[in-house]
Amino acid sequence: MLKFLDVTRRLASSSLWSNHAARLLSTEVSSTASTSPNTTVPVPDKLYSRVELQMKGIDPEVMKSYAYFAKTAAEHLDIEVGKHWALRKAVKDRLTLLKSVHIYKKHRVQYEIRNYYRFMHFHKLTGSTLDTFLEYVERNLPEGVALKVTRVELQALPEHLRPGAV
């Protein structure tokens, strides 16, 4: 089985990808907005202290397998994997309807949907690494599983809050 990095390096060296795609894991992104068309101004990459993946699905075994896949992919990209857990019980949604539209109010039917949740934390990521990781993880998302991503970005302290500023 090929590792993810080997696949991206092979694709980057092929003629299908442009030269900019070869810098998937770099920590600096070049901006196209500059004074002259020949020069590019390097823009520092965004830094994220934590990224949380929240998975929601109807089959707990599929979600467990997908969580293992995401953890393995993160380890191949040298991403620090934090804690990951699942809720003990399913969240149940019940819907009660009448069997007949017009009469027989005593006769009802109940439907129940059970949703299982799983959470994963990843720490200390750059923007380009996060984009690569999320692209790979989202493309391999199995059927019946929804994915929600929450990012916590690190930003510089504003000038008026820095020590020594008046």
C-alpha cells in the first residue's frame, strides 16, 4: 500500500499538476497580489493550535474504522493527534405519526433515528498541512457519515495589547 506522501509526490512530479501543487506541505504561501506581475510577496501561513473533527453517523463500526483511517493519515503527515472519543450512547430522535390521515387517533406509529457521534482533536497545524489533510480525509468520507470541522487559529497579539505599548 502506498503512503499518502508518496502518492502526492508522484502526482506533483507528473504533468497533471502545476508547479505550485508540489509545495503542498510548505509553511509559506506566496500571494499573487503584488505591485508588479513578476514578483510574488511571501505571506506567512496560518497556524492552528487545535482542529476538532466531529463525525456523525448511523453505524458505529463504520465511524470507528473511519476514525482509525483519519488517525493513520494524520500520523503519516506528522500531525500531532490529541484525544479522540465517542459518546457512550446514541442520540435518539423519535417521530410519532398517525397511521390514518383522517380518523383513528389511537392508532399511531413511531419512527426512531439513532445517531452516533465521534470526536477527534489534532494539535499544532499549519494551514497548508491542514488543507492537505482535510482534502484527503473528506475525499475518503464513507457514506452515512457527516463531518464537521472546527478550527482554532493562532493570531498575533494586537498592537494596543502588547507590553510596552502606550
